Amino acid sequence: MEYAEVYELVFRASAAEDDVVVVHRTDRAGAGGHPVYEDDTGIVRAEITPGGEVRMLASGGHQAPGMPVTVRPIAA
């Protein structure tokens, strides 16, 4: 399977503009066997399939990550 190295996750924000988070592929795989991606802080984590399906992963206790409204691969 072909996996992108970098994705943009777009979250709906209550402000005027949506919140865009860039995540990079890690060496880890999620429960579904697909790569885990995370942002530079390590706080935002997601398992992303080649078809763009996303499973958000908690990176700490009591975290309830929201779902992005759009997932875009970024060409390297």
C-alpha cells in the first residue's frame, strides 16, 4: 500500500478560520495496522488509511480528540 508521509488535518474551529494541523508519518502502526501520524508536538496523533480514513488517537490521559473535517495528503 502507498502511504503519504505528511497530511494536513483540518478541524472546524469556532473562530473565523479552521484549524489546520500538519502531521508526519511515524514508525508506529495503529490498531488497524495503518501508520500513525503525529504533529511536531506529539500531541495530535492519528492513524490514517491510504483512502484517507482517520482514527484519532489520544496522546495523554483525559484527552478526547475531535475528528477532522478534511484530511489532505501533502506531496513531498
